[in-house]
Amino acid sequence: MIKLMRVDHRLLHGQVAMSWTQSIGTDCILIANDSVVQDDMRKTTLKIAKPYGCKLVFKSISDSIEAINTGKTDNYNLLIIVESIKDAIKLTREADTIKSINLGGIKFREGAKVFSNTISLMPEEVEQLLQLIIDKGIEIEIRQIPSDKKVFIK
């Protein structure tokens, strides 16, 4: 069961590893990212942040979609972490069991609109997220840690 899908440019770090996994009862973290699966150094670095007793899996975006859609992830309380809005949209459009997106950390880029101290979105990303809300009824929220109040993007 997918407990949370989070967009965070840092992927797995202390805040995610400790507060989110404990709060939602995660026993498996899926890092869905095309470049990380090819980068042994980056995987090793991310493994350091893995909480004890929690499985950590690295898959490409397409392999993640396949694993979700075929039910391979159903036996886990799954936290999915992606690095970008683009990846979150692809996963959400192609995996029907994803019902919400948590925006946790998206760094500022030139031309982006600042939504919070940790979330900056390009105009086309805002449009794509709003389209997900319209097309699929996806809940999209900004929240750094579980105890923060949810701020909905719509």
C-alpha cells in the first residue's frame, strides 16, 4: 500500500528517514529515479540515511510504475520518493494507486514561483499539477514534516 509519495530534490535525508517513516509506518522506501539507479556512489550515499528496519529500493521511473501496477509493492507500507515534479507526474499518471503527492523540497530555479521556503515551482509545473487535480482528483500538498499543517496546492 502506498502511504505517501513525496517530491524532494534531496531524495532521502534525515527528515524523511526519521519523521516521515515513523509517522506513516513505512517499512519500505522506493527511490524512483532514472539517474540514481545508474549511480553507485549516489546509491551508497542514500543508503546511509536509510532507517533501521526499513527496506530501501532503487528503481527507474518505468520500473517503479511496473512494480506498482503489477502489485509487487502491495505487501509493503510504501514511501515513494521522487526528485522532480516531472517524475511525480509521470508516476501519478501511469500508476492509478497514487492518490496524493507531498511536495517537500523543490529548490528555486530562475523563473520559478516561491510557494514556501522549500517549494519553488515553474509555471508549467503548476499547470501540470493543477491538471492532475482536475483529471485524476489527486491531492497535492506542501508539508515539510508530518506535524506541519497541510497546505493544498489548489
